[in-house]
Amino acid sequence: MLTLVRSRVRTAALALSAVVALAIGATATTGTTGAAAAPAPAPVAAKQGPVSVAYVEVNNNSMLNVGKYTLAGGGGNVFDVAVIFAANINYDTGTKTAYLHFNENVQRVLDNAATQIRPLQQKGIKVLLSVLGNHQGAGFANFPSQQAASAFAKQLSDAVATYGLDGIDFDDEYAQYGTNGTGQPNASSFVHLMTALRANMPDKIISLYNIGPAASRLSYGGVDVSSKFDYAWNPYYGSWQVPGIALPKSKLSPAAVEIGRTSQTTTADLARRTVSEAYGVFLTYNLDGSNRSADVSAFTRQLYGSDAVYTP
């Protein structure tokens, strides 16, 4: 099977800044959203089968696309989790600290949570914020101390609380460790970060895009943070790769597809294998505003026994 290396649009990591969000150690401000908790979802049709995840490149596409797909059989949502791609971990060379950064497109989604996020949550779809390196040397794997890791964890949990999100997704790419005099990955950093973040938000989702130095540094000082993740998934689209993390099958997605680029035949094969090998998650990337019901149906037929219906 052809393995398609991830081809994410990197403007999320490179776009000019509209804002710098959440200074280290400070309580997040509410912006235009208010410190709203996610609303209770409206009743939705029950669906049997794996959890389906959709990453959305918000530089180019609307989060609302995730809510436009339902199952012809029963009317349930196709997607259970929507991921905002992506916020960044940036580096302040003056203070020598990492900070959470939103480009103008991510900030726009967050500031307009009432129209971009709440409609999905009302359908029962969880909305996560993905956090990605930004070529500045700061990453999840090189915090120099437990205090520094905990400070960044607070920024993440503050963002979740401020914008009424359902959790955080870690994506350890494009950090360029060592840039700006930053350190190389160390054994303790991600363990301290995950420990603090889980303590800050015990009931929220934390997911791992299984790539980069952080993904292989989940144990330190007798503490293994693997069980603190809700989900982990394969980062290579069009392929099958079981994430190397000690989680049950129900929390793993060995399958990964890029909608519109991974062939429908490959997509169906990966979905069929997900079911036959009893894995509980199916990952998709780059859902856009086109009618992708044929691509989506390629996996929903295998996962749920139903075609997907697109409603503009």
C-alpha cells in the first residue's frame, strides 16, 4: 500500500500573526467569546462503531464543514471529533520562554466560537485545538524545567476554558529544536507537560498525533503518561501504522486518510481493517468545503454500514 507522508498546509505555522495569545502564567482573557463552557449537546442519533476524527485547516476551510455529514442510515453524525488546525507553540527570545500563539485564522475561529464551534458541539461533536511547532525552537519536548512545562500547560488549559473547547491535540512537528538557542529534546519535558495539563483539565480530551520527539518520550522518573491520553493516531495519510503508545485499541487509530487525496479504495480498505482488527478510532485530515460525500462514504460504509449524506 502506498504510504502518503503527511502533506499539511504549513501556513498555520508560518502565517503572519494576528495575535499572541495567553502570556505564560497569566489567566486567559475572555476576548469576544466570554468564558463560555461548551453547551450541552442536543440529542443525536446513536451510532455504533469507531470514533471518526476530522482535522480542518482553518487557514483555508470552515470548521462548520465537519457538521455537514450525517449517516444515511439513522442520521447520526459522521464525525465525532473536529480538530482546529492549528495553534502554535512559539518562542519569546527576550524572556526565553515558550508561549501559545494563534494566527489570525485560528483567532478568528476562536473569537467566533458562537458561530464556528458551538454549532458543532450542539450536534454532539467534540472540538479540539491542535498545537503545532512553528520553526522557532520551542516544542513540547524541550521545556528546561517542570515549572516551564507547567506554565505552558496552564496556557493550554486556559485556552480550553476561555473558548469553551473540548480539549487539546499535540502535534510535535516543525519545532526546529535548537533554533534561537533552545535546547534539544529531553526526557522529562513532555511528561511534565502532560502531567500538568491532565491535572488542569481532568475531564477534557487530550490526543496525540503520534510523531516527533515528544511522542517517543512518554516516560520519565517512574511516571508514564501514556494513559493520560484519550486518543493517539497514525500521522501518515494513506497508511496503516499502530501508534506506539500503551493505550487500548479502543483509543487508537492505526488508519489515517487525507480526504480528497487518499483513494477511495485505500480509504475503504483502511476502514475495513479498522473494524476487523477492533480499533476504536478512524482519523481523517483536510476536510474542505466541497461535497466529499463519496470520499466520506468510502469509510462510513465500512465503519457504520451506511453511506454519508452531505447537507450544505
